[in-house]
Amino acid sequence: MEKFISFDEIRKSLEKKEIDCRRIVQYYLKNIQTKAHLNAFVEVYEQSAYAQADLIDQKLAKGSAGKLAGMVVGIKDVLCYAGHQAGASSKILEGFESQFTTTAIQRLLDQDAIIIGRINCDEFGMGSSNENSSHGRVLNALDESRVPGGSSGGSAVAVQANLCTVSLGTDTGGSVRQPAAFTGVIGMKPTYSRVSRWGLIAYASSFDCIGVFSRTVKDNALVMEIMAGHDEYDSTSSRKPVIPYSELLHFEKKAKIAYLKETIESPSLQAEIKSNTLAVLDRLKSEGHEVEEVNFPLLDYILPTYYILTTAEASSNLSRFDGVKYGYRTPNAHNLESMYKLTRSEGFGEEVKRRIMLGTFVLSASYYDAYFTKAQKVRRLIKDFTENLLNEYDYIIMPTTPSTAFKFGEHNDDPVAMYLEDLFTVQASVSGVPAISLPNGKDGQGMPIGLQVICNSFKEAELYAFSNYLIQLTS
């Protein structure tokens, strides 16, 4: 069977009866087995995937199959799927089986997508390299000595290595876009509230978004339009109507585009990423688009603001994991207090404990106003500044990451250097606006470079159309 690049190719083959869903599942399962050393999948749902495939084949024969019939999806290990384990790649959720299905996943299932397994990630979504998982690190398929990015590194590699058609990840500060850039695939973070968070194991509730990895813009848009929309189980989900993004990919108008001077001139920006980004901007100018340099004086404040607020929310959210009702419980306890302390100290990894302690500190009575309250005010300034820019310009373009995929262990002794990998992605997360990472060539070592495009809230249709145009323009 040929390698499928897009879902369109799968659907055409199904329509011509060249393949069936069972053979598609078989094809991906073989790829997963062949490339098991990449450690992308934590668990493969072979039996349930075949059962879904057989059921969908029957629907196809009757002409009653959904929009996603034949699409094979991998899900990040922070998304709940009824009857299957969900562990957030953490020892503390060892053996936990979900009793319900994440709304986003259920909507894909309702359209006859096939869930093939749960995917490795940084523990509780905390990390930029996929080195923080209790299941071990995920390898970048292009260079196995380099990281795939994080926290959704496994989801990115699953698409990169052709282990599924598309995959779901989560993006709190860049955890879909950064690994997409490192692996050379497309990664989309929607507007905050566009996709229900019900069934997502929380890291930072006011930032978390479920996003999509794919090889084509159309596949990404199709999955997003099906997942998006109001959900009665999530009071923060938007009631704004969802339009068919995948049918609105034609782009003809001349756009007004901004690029941030501070990102292009950042001393941490790799030279090849800078030159490739500027090349795209020059190409857009030559095509008649208005491209302007703008200043973003708050850039230096985005990362500290992000880490103060997300660690505070993580400290609160992760307090529920204590060994009492489910998951790991220490065998070494001698009383209730030691059970709590030992369970959490043994169950959480080092990075998660670091962030819980940071969050607990900024929420403490003596420092709450100095850190947390001030960070909330700065977040509002960043959000307002970004939205004002996007009211004047159609899109903001910048590099997705300051560097291409780095080697394993390179930042292990310097957490701040690791946090700086999120320098260009956190603006969209702090502001709550949609952003996408697109492949933009490779560096001298053959590692992919990512181009990030941001637009105003709930303008996913415009973002997908422009992204499709950019891919065609630069390919």
C-alpha cells in the first residue's frame, strides 16, 4: 500500500474500492510496529481500531458513513477516551482508566474517525522536548539524536513518521506549534474556547487548547471544524457558530501583514530561521501584499507572565492527584500525611514538581500580589496589544521557534534555556488567539524550520485559507 499523504487520497481510494478501512488500519499498525523505537505511542488500540474499521466499512457499503470515514487518529495521553487508560505520561496516573470520552474525540468518532492509540508526551504537558515522560523520550524521525519538541512531541512524530493520518495534541504555550516546527508538519492551536476542553487532563485551564497535527492544511481544517463548537459540559466553550473551514481554503485577497521586529532581531534566533522567515516576507511583498515591520515592546514580559500564571494554575489543578481515589499510591506510607507526601513526591516527575512548587510560591499569601496579580495585569496588556495589532493587520508572521530541533540533553541542566524555546509561541497563548505553524524549509543540518502565522480570535477560516496559500507559494 502506498504512503498516504492526505485524507483526500484515502477517501478517493475508498470510493474506488481499492482499499477498505480494515486495510488502512492494518497499514498504520504495521508502521507503528516498524517504527516502535521512536516511542511515539504509549498504547496501541489494535482490537478496538479493527472493530471500528469493520463497522465503518459496513457503513461505507450502505452509504451512511461520516465525513471522517477512513481517517486514523492518534490522541495525546492527556485526552480521555472511555474504556481506555489516560495517564498524562505520568507515574501518578498509573493504571487509571477513563470513564468518559473527551468531547473533541467523541465528535471525531461520531463522524467515523478511527482512534488507533494514545501517544507519548511530556508529563502533564509540561516540557518543550518530550524528555519529561514517564514512558521515556520520543525520538525525532528525521534525526534520532534530536528532540521532537514538546509537550506534544509524540503526536508530532506520529504524523511525521506516518503512524496515523492526523493526531491530536494540546497547546498551552506552544506545545502543538513548537513540535510541529521541529518535525516539519503542520500544527494548529485554535482560539481559546473554540474547542471544548471537557475530558482534557488540565495543566493550566485558562491556556489549554486541543490542537491538530497534519500533513496538509485541508486535513487540519476538516478535523478542527468537526471538533469545534459549544459544549454543554464546558462552560468556557464559545457559542460562536462554526463554519466549514475545509471548504473555504481559497485565498485571493491582498493581505496586510505585520512581522515583529523584536522576533526577527532576537539574539537567540538561529540565522537560517531568520533568513527563511525574511524570504517568505519578501515573497509576500513581491506578490503585492502589504508587509510591515512593527514593534512589540512587551516581548520580554511574555515568557515570565506565561510561566507565573501557568505554574500557578498547575499548582491548583494538580492538587487533585494525591493517591486517594485513583492512580499511583506509595507503598511506603505509615500514616495519612506521609501517604500524601510520598505519593506526590514519588508519582510526579522533576519538571512537574518544579512547576508545582513555582506555582505554589507565586500563589502564597506573601507573594500573591507581587507575582500572580501583576502577571494577570501584564497578560491583559499583552492581549490588548496583540488584538490591537490584529485589528490593524490581517496576520502576524514570525518564526515558530528560535532554533531548530536541539539534541537530547542539551538543555537538561538549564531549565531557563528550555523555557526560552517557547519564546515565540507564548504570545498567541497568553492572548488566546489562534496560531499555526507551517513548514518553512530546513537548516544546514536538514532539520525543519517552522513559520508561525497568527490572526485574530475566531478567524480560523481566514488563518487556514492564508496558510494554504502560503504552503502553495513557498513549495
